[in-house]
Amino acid sequence: MNKSELVDKISAIAGLTKADSKKALDATLVAIKEALAANDKVALVGFGTFSVNERPAREGINPATKEKIQIEAKKVAKFKAGAELNGAL
């Protein structure tokens, strides 16, 4: 399912126009993105939790040249599915 299909589904379930559904989805995604950028956790009970995970710097190998390289530390988004979501699958 892509974003436009999700907007259509939200529109059908919530009884909103497609434009209002798109605005609601966009606002939700912006709110989640801003919370993660502020290093906050977003917990949606029954659905799951979005959080930020810090990966430390490490040494890797370039597969083409077999040369050792340094991989920098970075932050990545993480999602852990909730019990209700896992039960629906």
C-alpha cells in the first residue's frame, strides 16, 4: 500500500474527504518526525512505538576492494510493533 492508497482507505473509514485525509496523514507524519528529531519516543497504544536508536561507530570492509573503512556513528528510526498489531497479523 502506498501513500495515496492509504489516504483513500483513511477517507473511506473515517468518512472524510480525500483532501482532509491527506492533511491528517501529513500532519501525523510531521508530528512523528519532529518528535523523533527531538529524540522523543512516540507510543501508539495497540499499534506500536517509534523511537530513535543510536548506532556506534564501527569498522567495516569495502566489498569491492577488501579495504577496511570506518563507518560513522549515526541515529536511526526504530519501530516496535505493539501486541494488538502483532495479534492482527
